[in-house]
Amino acid sequence: MLANVLSEETVVPDLDADRMDTVMESLLEMLCRTGKVSDREQARQDLEANTRRMSVGMEHGIAIPHAKTDAVQELIACVAVTRNALDIESVDGRPARIFIMTLSPKSASGPHIQFLSEIGKLLKHRAKRQAVLDARTRADLLQAFLH
């Protein structure tokens, strides 16, 4: 599934951001550039609502802002690694550098759950997380997720 939604255009290995709202805006902009977001403001509102309901900060320096929204017709996702770790009130209390944003249609929960599960399985491995953090180019970062 990752190969179907991630591309060099939807990954950034060195995002310069020092606040979560900056990361969220950058990720949303990346998704909007795909042409698959029909209503940016609706997507933003749904992301913000979901973020208020639950922390996006997982474990091991990973954050996954996500939402189900009528602003997309299919699951879309993007990835950014920040230059500096950000304190985002993660589940484990550690700051995050790996950010994965996904939007999926409200009408289909299967792809959304499958994507989140696949990301969780992939990034539970320390070596994989390190490969993501070590990526210097978009191609390297994409490779870290796909292989």
C-alpha cells in the first residue's frame, strides 16, 4: 500500500520546522499539491478536529496526523522528517522527527486502517526508523519506506 500512496513528491527528508502547526501546514500543502484534495479548508478542519480528539504523537519519535474527510476521494499520504525534534506530547513523552500525514475518505475505513497498520509495523523496527532519519534526499527517504 505504501508504494501506491508515497512518491518522491510526497516525502521531505529535511523539513525546517520548529512548531507542530508549521509541520501540519507543510504536510497539508504537500498533499494539496497532489491535486487530490478538493477542499483544503475542509481537510484542515478535519485534521484539527482529529488532533484535538487524540494525540498525533506515537512512540519512537513518530507523529501521525490523520483524518477522515470528504475533501478526498481516496487515501493520500505524505512524510516529512524534521531537522529538529519537536515536543508534541507523544504517547511516550519523547519528541518527534518523523511525521506522516494521511487523509482518507469518510466513506471508506479499510484503507485508512490498513495504512496506519502498515506504517506501525514498518516503523516499530529501530533500523527502519534510523534509515528514515538518515535519508538525505527524497529518493533515499522513499526507499527507506518502500524497502
